[in-house]
Amino acid sequence: MANKKAKMIVEKDFKVSEVDKRIYGSFVEHLGRCVYGGIYEPGHPEADENGFRKDVAQLVRELNVPLVRYPGGNFVSGYNWEDGVGPKENRPRRLELAWRTIETNEIGTNEFADWAKLVGAEVNMAVNLGTRGVDAARNLVEYCNHPSGTYYSDLRISHGYKEPHKIKTWCLGNEMDGPWQIGAKTATEYGRLANEAAKVMKLVDPSIELVACGSSSRTMPTFADWEATVLDHTYHNVEYISLHQYYGNRSNDIANYLASSLEMDDFIKSVISIADYIKSKKRSKKTINLSFDEWNVWYHSNDADRKIEPWSIAPPQLEDIYNFEDALLVGSMLITLLKNADRVKIACMAQLVNVIAPIMTENGGPAWKQTIFYPFMHTSTFGRGVVLNPIVSSPKYDSKDFTDVPVLDTTAVYNEENEELTIFAVNRDLEDTLLLEADIRNFDGYRVLEHIVLENDDLKQVNTATNQAVAPHTGGDAKNDNGHVTASLPKLSWNVIRLKKQ
Ligand code: AHR
């Protein structure tokens, strides 16, 4: 029996924005078993002729990932891209200082571009602004994007890649505010360098789009000043400012944990206001958008990682095993990105395989889906079109760090081309089913295609290679009676209500 109610009015003309498909991006770093033993494992029964695992590629395709950030992350700040191109037998083994491993350089720019093509994604390439700078960055753009007839484009051709990779989106370094970052910088040092790199990279290829590094998280002491200073320097030469944020249920407080997406929303709103402050200061007509290019849950593996011996190849680093409650928060984080689709144009779940990832592999064994795989797959698949701005009234609760947390976290996406309306919803209530009443007034003739539900009695339930204990079912009871949709949202559940015109 549902004893709580929430209402929403969904209007076709109340629009947030068209969804930029790149908000369903992901991230592959040379870290742990993400590349080696993740996307690439020559000798594995599922490996193709290039060593890429076909089972992993298939799961990536199921996730519908349109963009993948590469090659880091902290890794990129010590990386020489030249190490990873050309004949494999000549590629150096290096001490990888960000994660204290050995990098074999078996996979580099060209192999990764091949893999991205295989899974139907674009590459979002990061350049090293830690140990390197303008020169290495402009050479990499020339290597990747210039057609032919120059040193670096001809070098690429000599490496077997006649066609340029045409990489459109580039990150100007990674987390350059973080004291842990190789070559960390002050905001002024980074702002100057990023602007010069941006200017020169665009001289090589004016069609590229650039992401300047924002803060590594909202909790950084330099947050806000960092964004303002960096954008003051780079405003005319970049298109996006980055955000990174990870959450964890460290104090085992589920009500508070599930409210973390409100903090994510505040973070987004703060960065928008800083970007717009610099816009006003410069009297500019240009708007800087947001690239939330690292987000996820990350805390389960912290203790295990402290025990890893340095200087091994592809050790099991950052291998968070996600439980059911993590999938609920990830669902809310995706809803938050959608609600801000007017300014968040790129977002990358960090990461894709094995490293804080929706997809796991066993070396030599199967690939499998973590709990967080499902909300990502659902939003990426059905959350294409225009994000609507429904009017929602929901019961609320207070938690340790938040007040007025709506029990119902929801948004709706209208795909005009397919004549589909999808409502995404998390019921944050710990005890009760929530009866949702959605007035979809001007969606005449729409019927419920399916109501997908992810629920579980055990918040700590995880999936394994042999047991998909947390997996969605389509037994939700949503129905539409003349524009009046009702649905029972089980306590602590992720819901996808799909409607289509008859
Ligand atoms: O995604 C894992 C790491 O988190 C990345 O390398 C870094 O950018 C962030 O601190």
C-alpha cells in the first residue's frame, strides 16, 4: 500500500534544453586494469585481432557511450604521448608516477582511437600540462588532426593511420589545482599556460573545442577563486570548464548519502555563476559551458589501494565493487546532470572498466555488469531528446547535511523524433512506496511502453561475475489514463517510465 504521494506536471513546452549526448560520456585512464586487462587483453578468448576484448566492447556498446575521455586523469600529467605511437617494439617502459606502476605503452593514441571507433564513441583527448606544455600539446593536435604533408601528420601516416583521427574535444590538462598532481600549478600559472596551449592548439586546428580545468572538487580550498582566475585567463580560447566530484557513504547514513546529488546540483550552479561572472566582467557574448568530466561513487577501494605494491603492471587499483545504494545515487546524479542540461554539455562517468567502473572483468575470465551499469544504460539509451522542466511536488526530509530533500528525485525527457516521453525517478524513501501522479496533459495518445524498476531489499547487495543480484525488472505498475499517469515507486528504487505515442 502506497502511503506517500508525489505529483508532477509534465509540459511539452517547459524545456530545459536539448540533451547533448556527450553528457553520457565515460573515461578510460591508463590506471589499474582499465586499459590493460580491461578494454585490452591479448590472449583472452574474447580478444579480437588487436587484443581488444569483444565482450567488454559489447558491454560498452550496451551502455551507449558517445564520448570517452583519455588517457587520464592524473596519468596524463606525466605522460609523453610520443611513447605510445609507432612500432610497439620500440615503445619505452616507463615509471608511471601518478599511480606508481609500470606503463608498457602497448596502447597509445592510435590504438585508443581504433578502440573508440569499435565501440562507436568519440575520443575526448587530454594533453599533459603537468610536466609538458604548449609544444607537446600542439604537436599532438597536429599528429591527430592534420591531414598530411607536415612532420607530425606524416608521422601518423607512417604509423599506419592515413586518415586523421579528427578529435574534436580536448582537455587542457587534469586537476592542475591538486597538490597530488604531477606539475600542479597555482591558478595564475595554470590559467596562463592553459590559455597559451589553447591558443596554439587552435592555430593548428581551429575546429577543436577545449575544456579548461576547474577545481578537483568543490571541497578544494581554492575552489571558486580557481575557476574565476582560470577563466579570466582563458575565456576567449576555451569552451568549457571542468568539474570533478566523487561521493561515498562513509558514515553509512543512507538518507544523507542519497541526498548527495543536491550537493552536486549546488556545485554545478556555483560553477555556472562563476563562469557567468567572468562573462559579465569581460562584457562577453560568449557563454562558457560545463564539462563534468569525472563523477561517480568512489570510496570502497580506498583501503585496498593503500596495500598495493608499487611498480607492478596493471594492478587492481580503484576496484570499487558497487552495491545497490550506489546505483540509486548514480541514478540521482544522472538526473542532476539532465536537470542542468542547458549548461552541462559534457559529462564523463569515471571510469569505464575495472577502475571505479560500471563494467568489471576477470583476467582471462568474464566481463560483468556492476549495479551502477543500469541507471547509466537507461539514461543514456532513453534520455535523448529534450529535457523537460516538470513541476514537482514531493514529500521532503532532512538529513545530517541537507534540509528539504525531496523524496522524489525526477526529471522527464521528450524525444520528439521517436514520439517518446521518459520519466526517470528515484524514490529516496527508506520505508515507503511512493505513489507518483504525473499529469502529462499535452502528450495525447501516449501509452506506457514499460516501467523499469531497479529495487532490492538489501542496500549493500552487490553483483559478481556469476550473480547479477541487482538487475532491473520491467514489472512496474505505471499506467496512463487519459494523460494522468500513476505509478508505484517502491521504497528506495530507480524507475524508468517509458511512454510512446500510440
Ligand atoms: O578517476 C580517478 C582519478 O580521480 C583521476 O585520475 C583524477 O583525475 C581524479 O583525482
